[in-house]
Amino acid sequence: QASIRGREIVDNAERRRAPLDLICVIDKSGSMYGEKIKLVKKTFGFLIDELGKNDRLSLIEFESDPRRLIGLTRMTAAGKKKARTVVKSLKTNGGTDIAKAMDVAFDTIKRRKYVNTVTSVLLLSDGLDGDALHGVR
């Protein structure tokens, strides 16, 4: 008789996957009001659940000006709790400047003292950028 326990499968998958540094850039401008920001929050609930204890997450919110909410933080139980609390508190307001927010994301990557094997930047936005003529550098 064989049995499979779910946590063992997750633990084995996590051991096989390279540790991740994930920098998330979240648009909280006025155009994200309503269903859009709700979808972002729901997505982050899932994302945080999927990250392992060796993964690190940084959250950057932006509208006209970006703000780093969480520096790269290991996704231990305490790190996940902190990330969930921050994501739940997101409120929409202001204009949109994606380029400034991406500058903060790339600065986060450049300033790391420790580097995980895989690095990704995830931009969550509706793409309605008042400064889009300047483009993302």
C-alpha cells in the first residue's frame, strides 16, 4: 500500500528548484481602483503561498512616485506574514510612472549583498501610464 503526503511533494519540489529573488512592482495608481487592485491582491496571496523559505521577495508600490514596501525578505513564515499584511493594505491613488518604479526595482537588484540563483522582476500594472511617452529605460 502506498500513500502520498502533500507536504512531502512540495518539500521535494522546493529542494529541486533554484532559490529565487523576486522583485514585484505593483501599480497602485487611481486607474487600478476596484477589481484591478483586488486581482493584484488575490494574485499575491497565491504567489506568497508558492514561495519557499529560500526565496526572497521585495515589494515596490508605485503611482507617480515609487516606494519600497519590503526589501528582499526570505519567505519564512514570518516573511510571508509581513508580505501578506503589506499587500492587504494597498490602496489606490495618484498617477502612474512605471519608469521610476522600474528604476527602484533595478536598483534593488544592483544593491544586493547576497544573490539567489534566479532573479526576476514582476510588474503588475494595467499599463495606463501618464508618462509613457518617456518609456521604460
